[in-house]
Amino acid sequence: MKNIVFSKHALDKIEILKKHKIIIEKKVIEETIIKPDSIDIGYKDRLVAQKTLDETHVLRVVYEESGKNVTVITIYPGRRKRYEKD
């Protein structure tokens, strides 16, 4: 099991989302990395794990792996229709 570490930006993003009444717990972010519905390659070859949040939304977690650590770079919710492939 890899050690999951949150960047300052990711922690700030969690707080920003809370202010907008979107509560994303660290546990949900960790589960998204451990058991994603899908994984894409993003900017700078970072991994983007995706998991369904509800009927219309997904959670996307951008992260990097290095040795035994996984560093969460950022998170963001998105609409399923935008990110899910047919």
C-alpha cells in the first residue's frame, strides 16, 4: 500500500469546495486513487483517477506516484457526461 500525501494545493481545494457546499472527504479521495472507475493521463503525464460521485457528477483526482508515495496534486468534481467515455 502506498502512502497518500496531499499537496497544499489539494488541501486548499478541499476547503474551497467546502465553501461552495461541496464536501469531499479525504477518505473519498483516497478511495478514488485506490479503486478508480478509470485512470487517464493528464498534463505533465500526471495520473487522473476518476470515480462516480452521484448520478451526474464524478470526482477527478490528479496525482503523481514516486516510490512508495502518491502525492495528490489537485481534485475537482466534474459532470459525468463531460468525462465518461461511451
